[in-house]
Amino acid sequence: MALEEEIMTADQESEKEEVEQKNFDDLTDEEIESVKELEASAWWEVLLKCMKKRVEKQDENILVLAKDNCFNAKTEGFSFYEVLWAFTQGMGEMERLVKVITTDPEDVRKAQEALKNAEAMMRGEKTSE
């Protein structure tokens, strides 16, 4: 019971704090009038153009940063593609090592002889087979 009472009082206190906090997105009547006066002036167009240019520049910067992060080589750290390439190279090396360790030496000797015979055939020499 005591735990339930503590939870209920904590909930009530958090609700009071939410009510007490002012929402800064809400404008007062004076601030709304000031915005309307600004909108009627010539400075409103200047302000809109400046904000539009700023947003466009910010969008361009985001695209440039994203491109740089993905494609350009880094002086510190690695890009996603560098890490992916290293991972795939490492996995290929692991596979090669497993094949070398598990391959029978007799199979390697037979493959070498077959390669020598194939090279001899390409040169036009007669082979024993």
C-alpha cells in the first residue's frame, strides 16, 4: 500500500509541474501583434529570404557531410565502406586459411600436377595422360 501511495503522489506532483511550466511555443497577444507588424513591414521579406537561404545552406551542408562520411577517405577513423571492405577481405582470408589447413597434401600435389599438365597442353607439348 505504501508503494502505491508513493507512486500516486509522484504522479500528482509531476502533473502539477507540467501545469506550472510555461509552454514557450505559445505567444502572448503582444508578441502576436509584433509579428503582425513585422509581417506588414519590408523587413519581413528580407527576414524570409535570409531564413530561406539559411535553410538551403543547411540542407546543402547536411548532404555534403553525408557524402563525405560515406565516400571520402578519412585521416582519422574509417568510413563505412572501408570497414565493410576490410570485413569482407578478412572473411575471405579466413576461408582461405581454413581451406589450406583442412586440405589434404595429396590433393594439393594432384592439383599442381594437373596445372602443370594443362600448361603443357597449352604450349602444345605432349603429356603423359
